[in-house]
Amino acid sequence: MVVARKDGTINLIEIASQKTVKAFTEQEVVKDLVKKKNELPADSRSRIIGLEATSTHLLVCTSRGTLSWTPWTASKLMHLSKVPLGHNLDILRSHPISKNVFAVGGKERDLRVYDMNKILEGQQGASMSDPLLPSNIGLLYKAKNLGHDALDLQPKVWIRDIQFMDKADPTKIAVSTQYHQIRMYDFSTQQRRPIMNEEVGDKPILRIRQSHIKDHLLFSDSTNVVGVFSLKDRKVIGAYKGIAGCVQDIKVVQMPAEPGQQGEYVVATGSLDRRLNLHHYPHPEKPFDPKPISRFNMLQRLYCVEVDALDLENVDGPKTTGQQEADHDELWDALGVVEPKRKHVSKKLKK
Amino acid sequence: MPKVPVLPSDIKNKQKRENLYHKLKAEKAKKKLERRKQLAKDEAKNPELKEKRLRENVPRTLENTREHDDTMVDAEDEEVAEDIASDELASYFSGKTPKIVVTTSKKCTKVTYDFCAELISMMPNAQFEKRGAKHELRQIIKIANEQEFTDLIVVNEDHKQPNGITLIHLPEGPSAYFKLSNFIPASRITDHGAVTAHFPEIILNNFNTRLGHTIGRMFQALFPQVPEFQGRQAITFHNQRDFIFVRRHRYVFRDTDRVGLQELGPKFTLKLKWLQKGVYDRNGEYEWLFKPELETSRRRFFL
């Protein structure tokens, strides 16, 4: 499991022994942390916004656009020089299967999809005298903003989260914005503008997550709203109750089930109020159930939830009461913030 | 034939009915008094009976039937202690002097200015700044940071009454919004005492959960770390059922058992509405936000 922290260190941790096998440091983040608040306000400090791992390499991206592609055997992060990803980035996410394709977005930085292989080829070809690699090196797709609004003003762009919607195809992407919009892009067609743009609520949407149902997107905003959004109906199916703080990560998990039965789907949310909440995933036939199944006090503000699917044990005995004993049998990799200086962003190492 | 007792509701004549009712009431009170006198006599003879009664006859209250909260801070838990010790307020606990600026919402009235004056008298090293028409909160925060203030308090007014306090701990600290109610200025408290400039002692009661701890620390960070015991002034933040009662007293020890208390300053009540991580931002991330859906039971409290 790879963990990136707010102070710039990136650790590779072996889950079983909980030991840090490997550690890297992103110097840009470290330098920015040291600078005084007068020189550099907190929100423009560099932080790690993208962390992706393959079996051979580690991809790290900071909010200034500093990209590094490091083999696991290296001792330091190997930055790719002069890759013009842009500044003020908020999220970098790779396609779950084709890890070489990744998308970036940020404040006033609309969605762009790159191919890592092409960037690496460009790196090899670039000479020392080139001040910058061509700005479209590795660029696969670039989103176009919506047209001017009624006042003839350009709509503001601030992407907070990106999800690749199709496992086979890196052209379908969902994006959530600071201006409470959820957008869908389909780059397989000629259209560079979003194919869908919906206003959801009135607070910035910080996280969107895909679930096992292709039509649904789980989203969370900066207050304590977590809901399920239907892309086909273009509206919110329901919002979950019982959460007091801003939810920073959502995961859909299929609970282990008796052989022959379908495991129930459960939504796990980690929030700043130091709790891990579990809710029922909306069942297609039953009405939406907003009530929490259970919650766990995690003692620290949570920024990321990861589920170790390999370790889900079988539930013993029949599911007796409404209490979900299954939850206690699962192994949660819920990591939280220890100090305000540290932030865990963990991704499971894909083999 | 046994006598059937006559009830007042059977009598149609109002005067007679009233007489009977008062007679029955007096009889009931007399019986109660006799029972209590007898009980007092028995307990005077046998103190064990009193202890037994006190032990068993504990009335059920909302506080002692409070819904179990798993975020109650366990003093021995290292992880929690470390989390608390390294939060944004840590600089106060390593010696930084608090410096507070109090301001109001735009275009407020006299009552709010009076409240601000009382607030400033409560906190040493606090100053008031009048809110101008063009002063936006983001700018105020920026300027306060430049001037090295540690806390910013914005008193909100509505319908000519102060109704809320936004407490922002400055460098990067948490912001909290409290609903303010029942403000009574010192002048309207009978026999109130005179305030002196001594640093007060702070009493924080019942801030038990993790959220409560954070709020308690925020209050603590408003006051100088070392009080002046000579002044015998104490400011109490008493949390009960999520309402925080703020009082200021002067105490005097009359002898080893008895303490005399004189109420000094303003009294007001606060209730936490939300807590944001970081300095206040309309689109910031809320660490805790009160929504009526969280009130699932009368016995559930958050602080």
C-alpha cells in the first residue's frame, strides 16, 4: 500500500507487518511547508494531488504540476522535466486498468487527459536547450469549457475530482467541480464539451466515486452531504444521513455473503468528524435507505478509505438481527491524519 | 356500607367544590410533611438509612441517561492525546500570547456594541475594531494574520440583537460558529461586582467528546496561559446538553469549607452550530456541521 502524506513523504507500507518498506520525499512540498505563511498562503502551497502505482513504477504529481515517474527500485523520486501539466492542480487520476492514461484538473485548469508512455518518449527526445516540452506532448484529450452564460461571461472552472467511468475505455470521464456541478465527458466522439452538466446542491463537490452500477455516482460535498447521483435521470437519488463532517473519501464494498447469495453492497465514508460510516447502497427494487448501518470512531480526521478486498472474511452464521456483524469482520484500511501537517492519501498497490 | 369519598368533580356548586378541593390539597400536603418528618427522624437515628436512600434514589436525568457516544475522549488513549496535542491550537500551549480582535457584522446597533465591550473586558489583550461597510471577512482575516492576531471574533447581529459569534483561531486554526442567546450585561445583574484587570482563571466543564475537546481548547486559547490568582476572578464555560453557559465570578474563601461567589460580568449562552477546519471559508470543509437530522434522540449530545 502506498501512502502520501501532507509533509511530502511517500511511503510504501507492507500491510501485514505495517512496516514502511520504502520511502520517498517530494522536495517541493517540503520546501513549501517550511516557507512562512506571509510568503506563501496555505492554499497555494504545493501538495501531493495524484498518487498512482503500478507493479513497476510510482506516479506522483503535486499541485504545481511536478510529475514524477519513479521505478520502485530507485532511491529518490525521478521527476519528469518540463512536463507542462499546469499549476493549481487539484486532482490527478489514472485509468484503473490502463494506468498509462491519466487525467488532471484543477482551479481554472480544465480537464486534460494524458498518456504517460508518450510523455516518456518525449522526455527521451527532449534536448537540454528546449525550455519546455511542446505543450501537447502526451495530451490525448482536452476538454472545452461550456459556452458563455447569459451575462456573456465564461463559466468558471475548478475541477475537484475525476473518475474514469468505463473500465475498458479511457474516454468516458466524470468530473465534479467546486461550483457544485457534475459533468460527464465522452472523448470517443468529436465533442470536447461535456455531454452532461448538472448542478447538484450549492456547495463544492469534493469527491465523486463510481460504484458497481454504471449509472450511479456517489458524491460528497464540503458540508456533510453524501448522496447518490443517477447519470441517466440526472438527479440525486438520495442523500445519506448521520454524517456530521465533510466526507473526504467514499468506497463501495460488496460484503461477503453466504455461498449462493449475492453479497450486499455497502457504502463506506470517511469524514473529518473522525468517523467511518457505513450505509446501505441503494437497492434497485427497494426504496432508498438513508439511515446508517453503523459507525466507527477512528480517533483522527479521515482523508482516505481503502478496502483490502483480498482480506474480506466470510461471515459466520446467518445474518441474525439488523446489526451487520459482517462489518466487524472486514479489514478496513482506514488511515487518518495524525497531525495537521500530515495527510494520508493511500492507494492500494495493484499487482 | 363503606363510605365512598366525594370528589370535587362531583359537586356542582363552585364554592363548595373549591372548599373541598382546598381541604383535600391541605390534607395531602400535611401527610407529605409528616412522612418527611418521620423519615428525617429515622435517618437522624440511623445514618445508614440516609446513605441507602441517597444511593438508591438517584433521579433519572437527560445527562445520566445520555446516549453512548464513542467519541468520548479517553484520557489514556495515546493516539487521541497526540491528535489533540498536535492540532492547530498547539502554538498557544507552547506559549504564544493570545491577541484577540473583536468585530461585528455590518451596520449593527448599540446592544451589539455593548456586548462587544463586555467581551473585551472578559479577555485580556483583546481589542475592538469597528466593521466598515466595505470590510469583507476574507480581507479582515488576511489583515488580522498580518498583524499577528491569534483570534478573531465576529459578533453577528440580527433584529437588533447579537445572535451569533464566529470564533476564528487565526494562523490556520479552526473556525467555529456559536448561536448566542440570553445575553445579560453586567449592569442588569443585581449586586454584580466590579471587574479588575487581573488575568482570570478559566473553568471548562463537561467538554467530554472529541468535538467538545476542540471547542474547549479554542476557548482556552483566548485567555493568557497563566492566571493571576490574586485577582480571584474566574470565567466559567459550562457545557450542559450542548449549551455552553458563560459566566464570570469573583470568589472568596471564607474558610476551608465555604466559598463566596459574586457574579461579575456578562452572562450569555452559546450553542455550537458548526466547526470548520481551517480559517472560515464559505466553501471550506466542515469538520462538524449541525443538522436537525443529527438529533435522533433527546438523549444525544455532541459536545
